[in-house]
Amino acid sequence: MENEIRMMEWGRLICDKRLGMEEYHDERHHTRSDFQRDYDRLIFSSPFRRLQNKTQVFPLPGSVFVHNRLTHSLEVSSVGRSLANEIAIRLSGKYTDRDILRKLADIRDIVAAACLCHDMGNPPFGHGGEKTISAFFSEGAGRKFRDMLTERQWADLINFEGNANSFRLLTHEFKGRRRGGMAMTYSTLASIVKYPYSSLHSGSKGKFGFFESEEEIYRRVAAQLGIPELSPGIFARHPLVYIMEAADDICYQIMDLEDAHKLKIVSLSEVSGLLLDFFPAGRRPRIERSMGRLDDPNEKIGYLRSIVIGEMVESCAEVFFAAEESVLRGDCRQGLIAGMDARLRDAYAACAEVAANRIYCAPDVVNIELAGNHIITSLMEALAEAVTNPDRNYSRLLLNAVPRQYDTRAESLYGRLQSVLDHISGMTDVYALDLYRKLNGHSLPAV
């Protein structure tokens, strides 16, 4: 059939061509691969460093270590590399072509890089930041722009998505920057797009993978890698997305429990019980004996956390290997976590239930979301007003404080509003709070 979807092929899916630098691409094998260069480029980048001062879930108290977005991303990258390594080992027993085997060996570095940058597009103040930006347009002062934008542009704004913003951050040619943005490899770029479709297909969850401004870039990446368009505007996932997604799911669920224990939101016995449920009854006495050799409660949880992650990595690798053909066809409809055996799935679901009922509604978490909501909304109102009325006196003063890389004088209203989102989503918690105080006269330069 003419419209039949062809299976994706590892030989095309693993591609070290760089966005914006295609004319310099060569097929030589270098001592350090381009995927390793992706990883190193991200580590040294300003957007990645800013993650150290962005809330993951809990506010950053200082005296008690909890995860921020940078430590979370580093841990996801570590788990993602391990999971990709397990999968590469399994796949190496299936394929005989030497070029394919060489390319499969690269998936460790691709996934590690993709995991590093999967959260780079998220705004400050935790997960609530995305909802706050969306609500500014859907129910706040931004509603006035509805009739000035196309349906697609409006959908981009009322469903603001950190994943789509990460793709923009990596690929957009900001003012004064080079073509191709951060000039990442095609495979790394495709491996972060969890929802490979536009905001018009975002559904009730509001998830999508690229803004209108970056759709042409995603289509170019998909064409190069042989990622099929399953139906108009909806693409198959790159297979490595499943690995990045699983690493993220493993880390945030288990590490949120560990942080909640350190902050005394959940007790040692409750967290221990939740994590021990990942193992069959026959293994638990040995694990408990090992825990008994540790006196520090945090070390006990740290030990359990490490072996739970190891158990889930092994299981997810088996799930991917078993589902490889479905993944390559583009018709795999569930993540690797959902494919684990019933014991692991049930234990994971129990952790998720505790997180929803006890952790994400904890007073400190709610308070940071409330404060973040007010700060982001106030900044959105001021900056959106400034870019739409740039010749007013206050607007000129405010826009002079916006970094020059953001195109606040773009020709289209959509482009100007995107410059506001670029600026605000790139802020750290501290920077956003400081700017809010200055704009409201609560903080003045020393004189």
C-alpha cells in the first residue's frame, strides 16, 4: 500500500549530523563521538547551569539537601545511560551488521545527552510554572490576545509545554547566536521529543512536542532519521525517547520519596515499606539484613533507592527489547514503566499514590507553587504589555533590561510573546523573584 508505514531503521535513527552545521558533516570516526560532544556541550551551557537554581518539587531550603532541576537531570542522565547500556547489550545479540552494532553502541551517549536537557525548557518554581504560563493566556490577562493569533499559535500558548520549550531552546537561532541554536545532533534532538505532534493534537493533557515556530525543524529532523508521520501532524516517537522517558519516571518518583523522607514528610518505615515492595518476598530478608548494618536513616533509604533503581532498569531493558519491533513500527502505545511485571508496576503505583496524596500537596510544595504563580503571572503581565506597546516609557525601560538574545521587537505578535516566554522560562527562581521585587519597588539598587 502506498500509505503503509515503513519500520524505522537503526542505521538511520542513529545520525551524528548537526543541526545548522550540515555542510560540515563527515562520516569519519573520531576519538570523541559527536554524541559525547553533545553531552559535553550541554554540561558547559548556561541553560544547563541555570537548572541548579530551579525548583524540582521542594523549595531549596539550604540546610537539607533536596533535588533541584540540575541534580535531577544529572541523575536521570546516569540512569538513562545505564538503561541504554542494558538495551544495547541485548540488541547486540540480535544484529550482525557491524555498522548497525557500532551505531547501537552510541545509544548510551545519545540517551545520556537527551536526559541532561529534557527539562531545560521548564520555567522556574517547579511543575506549576508551566500551568501558570498557560493560565495567563487561557484565563488571565493574556486572553486579550486570542483574536490576534491563529488557532495553532493560541494552542501553543494556552498549553505551554516544557518539553516543546526544550526543543526550542536547543534549536532556535536566538539573536546573535549561530544557525541551528546549540547545533546538537539530529538523534539527540529527536530523543527528547516525548510528544511528537503539535499543540493542535495536545488533547486534554495539553502535551505536545514543538511550537509552530519549530515545526519545520522537527520535520527536517524526522525526515533525516526516517521517523514516519503516522497521520497528518502526528509522528512516531524516536525509539530512544522511551528510554529517556523511563529514566525520568524512575528518578522523579523514587527521588521524590527520598527527599520527602529527608524533610520528614514521610517516615522511614513507610518509605522502606514502599521500596521493599519492589522485591519478591524471598529477597527481602537479605535486603533488610543489609539495611541493618547501616545506622543512618538516610543511608538506609539511599541503599534501598539504589537497588530499586537497578531492579527497574533491568526490567525496563527487557520490556524495550521485547517491544523493539513495535517501537520501530511506531505503534508502541505505552512506556517502558507500564510494561514492567505486575509486582514492579504495583510498587511503582503505590509510590505514585503516596506522592500525589502526601508529597505534592505538602504545605511547602503548595506554598512555592502559590508564590511562583504570583511572581510569574506578574512578570508575564508586565513583559507582555511591554512587547505589545514598546514605545511607551515604562515599556522602553523594561525592555532595556531584557537580554538582547530575545527578539522583543519581532515582526509578529506571536514572535514577541514567544520572546517573553523565552525570557521567563529561562529564569532561575532567584532571578524571577529578584526581578519581581524590583518591578514592584520592593528592592532597589544600593545607593
